[in-house]
Amino acid sequence: MDFVEKRLTQRAKRGDREAFAELIEIYKDKIFQLAYRMVGNRQDAEDIAQETFLRVYANLHTYDESYKFSTWIYRIATNLCIDRGRKKRPDFSLDEEVEPGQGMDWYSRLSSNEKNPADSLVTQELQETVQDALSHLAPKYRSIMILRYIEDLSLQEISDIVKLPVTTIKTRIHRGREALRSKLRFM
Amino acid sequence: MECREMSVLIHEFLDGEIDELSNQKLQTHMRTCASCRQHLQELQRAIAFVQSASHIQVSPDFTARVFAQLPTPTRKKRFSSWLRNHPFLTAAAVFLFLMTGSTMANWYERDNTLQIASSNMDKLKIDRTRNVVVVPAGTTIDGDLVVRNGNVEVQGEVRGNVVAIEGKVVLASTAHVAGSAESIEAIFEWIWYEVKNIGNDLLPVFP
């Protein structure tokens, strides 16, 4: 896979449009998914995804092949998402949200029987709740939670994408998890 | 108080980076602490919810719309990418260009004096008033005879080609030319002659 991608990026770098089209095919859904979870609506997400690929095309000559292509394109997309959020509305603060959760309920006991949550039916309502919980995270936490749990990337990869040390990524993921937990615990 | 410490371990556990000792500590604690058990469960559920957020897909014409916005390749770029894609034709074109150049230069740099190239200069008779080089009857020239800016009159024998550049080759009835006799007057003939020579030089000819 990495080899194929390497060949494609080399060809695209030389101006081969077919190779560039193949790169779009590989990454369009991933980038769109990231953008959609960041901004919360299809139209803006598609705009960001398009802009991402246009920037990739315009800056292919600066792409350093010693890094993974995915790291580079995720970085471009993440920055675009955060820039757009900055223009549109003020961020929410996460830092005071973290508090140790108390209180038992039966739902949490029932859920322990759940074997594979990915297989469970995801209702429209749950979709919206998850999106809402994500949108309440500050972008710097939201992007990292999306990269970790929706794009399924490793801590190291995320660290490469946002150019921050792994320890910082861990701290953000811990806080992000606590924030999501407090939003989603009564689901 | 212990629970606060356990919260750190719970996150290490979720990151899959907990060491064995801490893991045992956490498990032992959770057996007795319902609150920490619940804490972990809620975190796991939250992660599962986010992970199960159905993966949406971009609209089908996405790629086409990106391409519509790409800058159209300029003429220059298209030409250079064509060159890259056809390395052999490019090399051939460059070769032809340089060849033509040097051949043309040879043609234009000529002067008008009579020039003779032959291995048997002593046997040739040169008539300066008529600008004619004569191979007298009964003599034999080994190899080619090339004359520039003059005519060649062959009465004897030439064991090779006779070429007159900017002149004529006149063969007498007694003449005997082993190779070909040719007169070159126009530039295209000159180019052709040069190209033929390359061919002759490249291809080994066995007598």
C-alpha cells in the first residue's frame, strides 16, 4: 500500500494527472470524514476536502517523500478545518469541563454486556449526539479525537500530523475522552 | 484519593500503554471500587460511540469537481510533459537538430579556393585556369578523390569514389571509377551526402 502510494505521489509530482486522481480516490472519504466531524455539515466539509486536494496539488513539489503522504495530507486538512472554525465562531473551553464522574446508573451496567459496539445499530439520534459531543470540544482536542478514533491513527502518526510531542497528544486525548464521557454517559 | 491516581492508570490502559505492575494495581482497585469501574466503562462507551459514528461518504462527483478547479496545464507544461513521456523521440530530435546545425555550418563556412583531398596528390594534374583537376589517362588513384570548388575530369582510373563539391565530374571514355562519381551543388545534396557518409562510417563495409 505504501509502495503504491509512493509511486503515485512520485508520478503526481511529475505532473501526471491520472496519478493525482488515484490519490484523490484513496483519500477523499477519509479527508471528507475528518472535515465533516470537524465542522458538522456536509457543504462546509466538502469545501474543505476540495480545498485540501487543491492545496496538495499546488504544493506537491514541496512534499518531502521521506514522510508518509497520509501524514502530509491529514496535516493540510486539519489546519484548514481549524482555520475555518476560527473564522466562524469562538471556541469552547475544555479545561474546566474535566471532573471525576460519580453516580451509578443501570445503563452503564447493561452496557458491559456489549461485545462489539461497532456492530450495534447506530441510530440517527446517536449520530447527532456524537456529532454534538464532538462539536463541544475545542478544535485542538476535536481534531485529535477524530484522528484517533474515527480515522484510527496511532499516537505517533497524530503527533507527526499536528507536529506536537506524543506526550501532548496523550494529554489531549485523556481530556478529550473525559469530555466525551461526560457528554455521552447517559446515552 | 486513590481513585484520582487510578484515573491516570485508566487512561494509560485505554491507550494500551499500561505496564504490568500498574495494570495489576488497577485491576485490584477496580474489584473493590465501583466508581472507578463505572468511570472506565463510561469512557469505553464514549469511545465506542465515536468510533461507531457511521462513516459517511463524499458525493460521487467529488473528484470531477476537484479536477474542474485545477489550473489547466499551460502549453509549455504540456510540451515538457510530452518530452518526458517520449524520451527516445526527444533524443532523436535533439540529435537531428545538432546534426543539421553542424552540417549547415560546414556548408556555409566553405571558401572558394580549390580544395583537393586524395591519397595520390602527385598523380593529379591541376589546371588552375579552368579550375579542373585531371586524373590523367593511364594513372591510377587509390582511394577516394574529393574536390571542392572545381570540376574533376577523369581519364584514368580511380579505385574509390569521385566527388565534386560545387563542381562537376566529367568522365572520359577511358575513365574507370571503382566507386561512385557524384557532383554536389545544392545544400540538400550536401546534407544527404553527409548523412550517407555517417551511414557508411557506421556500417562496416567489407570489400
